Amino acid sequence: MNTNATSFNAVITSLLETDLYKFTMWQVLLHARPDAQAEYEFLCRNETAFPLAELAADVNAQLDYLCGLTFTSSELDYLRQLRYLKSDFIDFLSIFRLQRKFISVTTEGDMLRIVAKGPQIHVLPFEIYVLAIVNELYFRRFPQKTTLAEGRKRLSEKLALLAIEVPKAPRQFPFEFSELGLRRRFSAAWQDEVLASLIQNAAPWFKGTSNVFLAKKYGIIPMGTMGHEFLQSFQAYGVRLQDFQKAALEAWVHEYRGDLGIALTDVIGMDAFLRDFDLYFSKLFDGLRHDSGDPYVWGEKALAHYASLRIAPATKRLVFTDGLTFPGALALHAHFGDRITASAGIGTNLSNDLGIPALNIVMKLTKCNGQSVAKISDSPGKTMCKNKEYLAYLESVFSTKPV
């Protein structure tokens, strides 16, 4: 492992500094599809204060450093304690190193172009590292002292809001939230400070973080299950296209045998998902995660689905993760909290609410095994597929339309 992180001012100093769901998806694909090939592409969806192309040289330097990192013995020991991660996967991680040849950084005019392409089990991990790197390099160009002061003020206001509002309206199922802000954070140091403050001041409601490095540091629960790329990959794994969601969910159940039981619903929209989420899956999975579309409409559809299968909602969980703020999370809990556990995953509003507009950046799977894959979102602007013919075919198979 490189030891000059401080002198270099590295953004990522540990391979553990990624979201938990990278490890959980990684393990399934290592066991089930180790030969798969994949391509991931970076995209910025909003206006920026300066062209991201200006960051290209620094991003390249950060990736050079990142690809010199390996998992330490203490990090591997920590991962071994997570009961759902298997010994052969940890052994794989013990010799794993990101390969620089699988990722490239170029520019197209003012745009930053980052592409990771190669064996999926080697390129899948790049996503979170790349997003954290681009974010931190971008926000290093802004005044730090005044920006952090504003961030601390806003964080204090959020904690005060929780202390006042949560006790006001108790529900059958308690209010709870997790921090999911690594991919869009202002900086590593700020996310660490936010987490320390949540642990100290929001203990009754704060349940964990997606950042595995900080979960280890603070002895809290690492949070996460699956992302869109996991289900999208099954569009190219040789199963009938109309069966790809069921194949992905089945592979997950086979791997985890009851652990990590929250299913993501919006790869081709909630309605198409629920058609595949039959009694078998509805009983096997603990609940559902919302990441696009109207959360109230989505939640009512989930409750109606469970009711139609005669499954008591009180035994299940809804996890809301789409751009949430604390007022939004509290409102959702007020609406659903007497019928089902409704927990919140809050990302950017915790890790990058400092008065400067956050970047809306993603690094999404675009091809698998040489074939286009797609996500048909329930929210405007989140549908992602460069191959319009494939997107139209996917829409026709599932009788759905992109928003």
C-alpha cells in the first residue's frame, strides 16, 4: 500500500472507503458471473462553476495513486466479521488491486470523460472512488473556511430539527435514518465530521453509514444491499430479457440466504418490478428501496402489493433514498410510520450541503458482455441508455416508458 497519501493529498486513502453495496454486489458477481465484461461511463447532469475538464490531470494522478492501494490486514479482518461476506471473497480481496489499464480519463471540450472497461469484477469497484475523487477535487477550489462554517451551521440546524420534530409525532414504527453520502460528499474530512456529529447528537435515530471505512472507524453498521448496475447486468447475462429481474433477485437470494434483504425497484420502474416481485420474492426479501418517482405513490403501491399477497406490512420495510432531506424524511415517516417501517437514507443533504450547489454526477453501467443495458427510471432525467433502439425494445418488453 502507498504510504505518501498525506504529501500527495490523496482523496481515497483506503480501498475500504467505498459504499457497502459495492462489496455485496461484487461477491455475487465473483461467484456467479466471474467472466462478465462491462463498461461504465461518468456523467455530470448539472451545470458546474467551472469546466470539469480542468480536473482531468488531477483525476488521472488520483487514479494512479488509487491503483497502488491494496486492502490491509486489519481491513480484511473487519470484512471477515460481516457474516454475509464469504471467506473466498475475502481471500480474493487480499490479492486484489485495481488495474489502471481498465480506466481512462479524457476530455471532450469542457466535459470530463471517464470510462472504466474490462472484466466486471475488476471495473465494478471504480464507481464510488471516481465520484468521490471528482467531487473532492472540484470542491477544493472553493473557499474552505467559510464553506465549512456554513456546513456546520446547516448541520446543527438539522440536528436541532430532529430533536424537536421526532418526539412530536410518534408512530407505531420509530423514525430512523442512515447516512449515504460518500459518492457526492464535499470531502472525506467533512463526511467524517458529519458522521461523528450524527453519532454524538442523533443516536436514537441514526442507524449507520454506507461508507465502510467510516463504519469500521466508528464501530457502526455499514448499510446497503444492491444498486442498479446489479439488476442491469442481468439484461446481458443470457437470460430471457423479460426474466432479467427475476434472475437477478434469484441470484441474490442464492448468495445471501436471507441476509441483505432490501430489493431495489426502479431499474425499469416500480410497476414492472412489482409484476416480477411475486409471493416468493415478497416473502424472501425484507423490503424495498425507493430511488426515483413520487415516494408517496411508490410507497402506496408497495403497501397495496403486500396486501394483495396477504403479507402483513408490519413485517416489511420501505427504504427511501431519493434525494432526501430531513423534512422530507420526517414527512414520509409521518405518512407511512403507522403501517410499515419507513426508514430514510440521506446522502447529499448530509455530506454536501454547505451552500455551494452539489455536483449531480454518476458513473453508470452502459454495456455488459458487449451489449447495451438500460435503466428506465420513474424520475425525469434518470433514464440512462445511449442505445435508443435497445431502450425502445426494453420498453416494449415490459410495457413501460422512460420518464
